[in-house]
Amino acid sequence: MAANGINSVALPPKDGFASGPLSPGEPAAPGLPLRSPNPLTSKVTSVLSTSYADAEFRDALGLLDERGLANSAETRRQLRLDIQKEVIQSNGDIITEFGRVADQLRRIGTTIDKLNRSYQEMKSHVTAAHKATSSTLDEASNLIAQRQDIEKKQHVLKALREHFVLSEDEEASLTLTSEPVDDRFFAILAKAKKIRTDCEVLLGFEHQTLGLEIMERTSKHLNQAFQKLYRWTQKEFKTLNLENPQINSSVRRALRVLAERPSLFQNCLDFFAEAREQILSDAFYLALTGTSPSGQEDRSVKPIELVAHDTLRYVGDMLAWIHSATVSEREALEILFVSDGNEIAKGIQAGRENDLWRLVTDEADGTPEFDAVKALNELVDRDVSGAARVLRQRVEQVIQTNEDTILAYKLANLLNFYRVTFSKLLGTQSVLLESMSNLETEALRQFRSLMRDHIATLQGEFQHTPSDLGPPDFLQESLKQLTSIMKTYETSLASTGDREADFQPVLAESFDPFISGCENMAKTIKPPSVSVFLINCLLVAKAALAPFDFTQKRVEALQSRVDEHAEKLVASQYAYLRTESGLDTLYDALAPLQATEEDIAKLRTSDALKPDVLIAASQNLDDFLPSALMDAMENLRHLQDSKLTRDITEEATEKFCVDFEHVEEMLISADEAIEQGQTNGHAGSQDGPQSLRALFPRTTGEIRVLLS
């Protein structure tokens, strides 16, 4: 590139023109064109025509500058020669290098020729080999395709066998009794049930033989598996400890699975109930006697028959044992049958439409709605039915041999307590509850029988009224007995709304006959002793019944009868005051009269207001008043309620005072009428009828004071 730049400046042009201006005296070379007559102009024109923006020109100037040459003619001439020399040397070097390249290219060409010949040879060999192996390759391709098809079929077959066919080990685990019933057994059983369900898909294809064969084989294995599980469950039931809170989960799972086979599940329940019934019966017999049914004595047990000397405690201990056993049985069976999210119920639901837990089923009536609690109660009731029969025999014997009335009622109340308790525990339909109801009825019947016998023995005492008109002894004793009965009933579980109605039969047997006996006794005495005697009896009966809330209606009825007899005593006391005061005749005469002119006119002709009669009445009244109240109270001395005695006497005296006030008013009105008549018709006369108030001077105020 430097050479090019130098040539563009210093070398002569290719057309042969001289590179520099000729001297004036130098002749022009022959054959060359004539120069411009003005060389300077040509020089300037050449310089001005040069483009300094050209890259080659700049490079040439850079090279000259690097040489450090002075700008002189000699230098310019020598520069040209040097440059031409360098160009020649460079060209020689280039030619030498291109010679070497040519040698290398020749060697490369030789190698390529050898490669071409080798390629052609290999190509011919490959073509021949391909022609020789083409049939083999075709056969291999067919074999590979067949192998892929076989592999697909093997995969399908493997999937079919894994999903629809049980292995020999799995079949052995399902059917052989020597194999355990564990998680693996239940997993294989679930797989077999799924296979039988999925066989329905196979039956939907055109060829159903495979589905039928698999379903038949699987159903056979399933039946054998359920039989094995059924026998295993029965074996486990024989040794199952319900008192252990950690009951084997395999038993619960087995029951859930067996629920899908109604007959097997029902047989298991029956077997379990029979086994538990026998176990509980033996345990109850051991608790009663301290000896097992086989005759072996257990010293760790305190026999109820020896420890409970009291009859009531004996029955109570037996009932408490039955209740405890029932509660324990129910809790254990809840763990066994209803635990783990009610899985047993779900199995039953899937197996037979809520009908498996029913001890008695009737498919003709349709499948009833499943009630797990009721089914559990029925199973518990079956378990304790054997012990319940022993209990009923013992309690019936106690009831029949009992001769104590109160004890008979306490037994009935105790049985009522446990009957209500068992109804809450087992529902309203159970053998145990029926036994409790029958025993309660028997105890009440015995109570009524003993009460009637007791009343029959007291018939002789009903004929003799006490001299003090107090409650007879048989009534006192019957009320003590009734109080004990009411305290017993108060602790019973009868509902608040029905307590009074339920207790009415007891009152009819243990209370009403004695009150009727008192009324019959009262028929032999005269008034007012009749009312005094009956009030005493009624008050003591009321006092016995009043503390209890379930006898309030009867208390109100007794109070009403007391009020009736109190009214009779008020009338008797009032009649006594009128008779003993001597004012009976005067009261009768003045009672129908009023302070009118006509009635006052009648007073003047009345025999009751004659002076001698009034004087005698006044004197008799004065003699009576000092002791009148004491005498009246003495009439009711046998009435045992002193407050009632005062109230009756006060009411009678008040009535007596009211009547006396009327007499006083009539006498005053008569005197006023007499005075007015004397003033109008007999003015100044000193002789006339005597003042009635002067003959009968007592006032109502005085009477009230003396009788208060």
C-alpha cells in the first residue's frame, strides 16, 4: 500500500510522461508529446488536482514523513530508485511464497485424488452390502413390529392380571384359615370386591366370556373370604375383653365388612349376644353369691346376698349392679360398633339398606330407616337379658315375702327410679325395661294389698271416738306411714307435671280410707263435737301433707273442709251466745224489723219489749257477760288449734255484737218515737211509757269490750 502511495507521487505515469518538469534548455525526447509551454502552470494544476482526502495519498505522505527525507532534487531522484528497488524485492518475495503455495496445492490435490478413489471403493462395497442385506433388514423390521405388538399385548395382559386376577398368594390369604386376618387380608378383600364391580365393565363388551369367568372366580373367593372372616370373628368374640378400652381394631373392621352379608352379620350378632348374655349372667350370679356357676369360690368378691342384710339395700345393690353392667356394656359396644366415624353403620348402610342391625326384619314391609342408637340399645338389652331374668326372680321373691307396707312402697319407688333410668339408657322398648315395669307393678300391687290388710285390721278402732276429740291413734300412725311414703316419692324421678296425678293412687290407698274412717267415727257423736273432731283430724292430715309440692291440691281440699266445719262451729258458738245471754227471744223479735214508723209501731205491742221481760233480759245479760268469753272458749276446748278457736269465737262474738247493735238501734228508735209522741200529744204530762233504754241500758261498746 506504501508502494502504491509512493508511485502515485513520484513514479512516472504508465503512459511514459516524465515525472518532473523539464529544464528550459533541455530538448524534448523524440516521440513524446510536447509539454505545456508553462511548466509551472502544469505543476500547480497537478498539485491542485490532487485530493488530500484520499486514504492512499495520506498513507504515502505518512511513509515519506517516516523516512525523514529532505525535499530536494537528489533526494527525489534517489527516492524513486529506492522505491523501485523495494517494489522489485517485494515482488520477488511474493513469487517465492506463491511457489511454496503451489507445491502445497499439488500435494493436496494428490491427497484428494486418493480420497476420491477410497470413497468410490467404499461406495461400491456399501452398495454391494446393501443389496446383500436388504432381505434381512426387511425381515428384521417385521420382527421388530411383531415384537412391539407382542409387548403391547403383554402390557395389556399384565394390567389385566394385576387388576382383574388375584395372585396365588392373594387367593391363599383370602381363603386359607391358616393365613391371618390382618391389614393385608382386608386390602385383598377390598381388591376382590373392586374386581367383581369392575367386571361389569367387561360384561359390556361384545365378548363376555372373560368377564363371566373372572366374576365367577372372584365371587367364589369372596364367599370363602367372608366365611373365613365370619369364623375368625366368632373366635375373637369368645376371647374378646370388652372392659379393655383398646379393643382390637380388626374386630371393628371385620364387623363393618360382614355387614355387607346380612346372614353372616346377623349370625355374628346372635353369637355375640348369646356369649355376652352368658358371661353377664355368670358375673351376676358370682356377684350375688360369691361363687361361680361351676362352684368355684371367688374370695375377692363380697356377695350381695351376704353383705346386704336390709331388704331394700339387697334389691338396691342388685339393681345397681345391673345398671353398672348395662352402662359398661353400652360404652364397650359403642367403641366396638359405633366408633371411628360410625363406620359400622356405613357398612350396614351399604350392605342392606339400614336393615342389618334389626334383630327382627321383615323385608316385605320394606327397609326401615336405620337407627344406630336403637340398634345398639337392642344389642345391649339382649346382652343383659339373662342377668335381668335372674334379677326378676330375686326381686319377685323379695316382694312376695315382704309384709311391711312402707318397705313395699320403697321397693316400688326404687324400681320406678331404675325403670326411668333404664328407659333413658336403653329406650322405651327393651326386655330389661319391661322387667322393671312388671316388678314395679308387682311392688305397687303388694303395697296396696298390705295397705288394705292394715285397714282391715283397724276396722275395730274406727268405732271408738277419743274422749278428747283428738285425732285417733290409727290416723296418727297412718300419717307417719304416709309421711315416710311421701318422702320416698319426693326423691323419685317422676316428672314435675305428673307428680301430683301419679301420687293420687297412693293417697287413695294410704290416706283416704283413714279419713273416711274418721268421718264414720264422727257419726256417733253430736254437734259441735263432730266438727271439732273432724277439724282436729283434718288439720293433722293437712300438716302432714303440706310440706310436699305434689299434695297441694289435696291440701287445698282439706282446708276447704276445715273451713266448712269452722263455719258450723261459728254458728254453734253464736247460738250459744244468744241462748246463754237470754237475748235469743229479743233477737228473734227485732231481727226482721227496721227503723221505720210502721216497724216501730209494732215494737209497742211486742211481748219481747215488755218492761218485765226487758228487765229480766238485762239482768240475765249482766250475769252472763263477765264469763261469757271464757265459757264460749270452753266449748271449743277440745279443738287443738288455739288460733282457730280464737278466730271461731271472735267471729261468733262479732256476729252476736252486730245483732246486739241492731237491738240497741231499735230500742233507741222506739224511745225517740215515744218521746216525740209525748211532746206532740201529751204536753206537760209526767205519766207515760217508761224508756226502753232505761230498762235495757247495756250498749254495744260495752258488749264488745266484755266479749273481746
